[in-house]
Amino acid sequence: MRLLSTILAIMMSVVASAQRCHYLPEDSVFITRLLDSARTLDGSECKELFFAGKFLGRPYVARTLEVFDDERLVINTRQLDCTTLVENVAALTMCANVGKLTFSDFRKALMTLRYRGGVMNGYTSRLHYFSDWIEDKTRMGIVREIQEPNPPFTALQRLSVYYMSGHPKAYKALAADAKLVPVIRRQEQALNGKTYRYIPKAAVRNDELMRKAVKDGDIIAITCNKKGLDIAHLGYAVWHHDGLHLLNASMIHRKVVKEPMTLREYLGKHPSHTGIRIIRINSKTIK
């Protein structure tokens, strides 16, 4: 009887896990193919840009994680926004860094990245503010934020986030369940007052100082002065001869692109953008 109970418990756990993860066959095929191709990478190649480049041209679609009424690990490699692009590429990089190259490994890595402490426990366990994501993944040893030298990290961002709790009707889960709003508000309050050094947009130049501070494949988080928000946009750093560029899921271009203009020019076209924070992926063993 004990053996039968154990087998039933395992079967129920597998079914529950499968129900809480959503993807299409083409997603698993695509990820498996990418991880298999990573076997040929040598140590000198930037894994982040290798994987990010495979998503070029894929359509930009917002809110692809808001598909179900209950929280599930949604894997959608066919449609991306700036956050899901960064997550997918980071998860692939984590897997490649430690030689864990199955779709199951990728699922675990994505779960680890998307949720607080790597544990999915409802909508509020998802890391909605990118500053919260940086803090949590730093605690887990997955990333580190680069905040020196000074210069170019001459500016200081002091967080005051409240957009989600202030606009609950803009979020499907919060509109459906008002009890979640105070939980989000507490998460915001835990972030507020924290400070981070960043590179102001006037200092984003094509010079030796910047090239030493920002590396190919770094995650670029664009800071902003929009009320209640911390980060306006995300992407990956790509250096060219004319300067730093952004590989991103672009709402403007409606697809994943390597921006043809330099990041300095890009920031200059957005008055609300104030500069960039830089996050670097560590080698991390997936447990």
C-alpha cells in the first residue's frame, strides 16, 4: 500500500506540474534545437548574443503570460515582449553555461528566473518589477548588477514604484482579484527607497570607458522618470564600430530586432528615458 501511495503521489505531482506549464510543441522543438546547437560553442563566443540572435524577426506581442486565470509557467518563443525575450535568452544561457541541455532543464531555468526564489506560487510570486527581478536573482547568485566604475556610473536611481497597485485594472489578475493588490503593494514598498547607480544617457558614448564598463551580452535595463515605474525597457548589449546597440523585442518595430541606431541615439529619442542599468549573467548551476 505504501508503494502504491508513493506511485500515485508521483503521478499526481507530474500531472500537476504539466498542468501548470503551458507551451506548444514548436516551442519545445525550438528550445531543444537551440540547446543542441550550443554544444558547438567555444568559450570565446557570447552565449547571450548567440541565443538572442536566434529570436531576431520574431513578432513583438505584449502580455503573452496573461493567458490563463491561474498562474502557469508560460513558454512562448513565438511571440515576445522585452521581458520575455530577456528571460528566454537568460534561461538558455544558464543551461548552456552548465551543460544542462534538455527542454526540462530549460523549463527549470525559466521557472527559476521568472519567480521569487524560483518558486511559482500564484500571480504575486512572479517578479513584476525588473528591479525586484535583479534583487532576487542577485540573491540567488544568477546575476550581478554592474554599478562601477564612476564614471560612467555617475547617476543614482532611488526607487519609488507604485504603478501596479495604483492601476490594478490595467492588470488582468489584479482586476479579477482585489485581494492581490495589497500583496503587490507590500512588494512595491519593500523596493521603495533602494538606490542603484546607473549610466546617465548623456554618458552613453562610444569610448574606451563605456566599452570597459558594458560588455556584449549584458542585460540593459533602461531607467525612466515615469511616475511609479523603475524600468521602461530591456534588451541585450551589442557593440559595433559606431557604438553600443540594443538587441530587443521592439514595440516600435513590432518584432525582435538589433536596433539600427546606436543606443545613445535611441535614448535621445525618448525624453522619459534617463539612462541604463547593467546586469550581467553569472555561471549558475541549475539544481
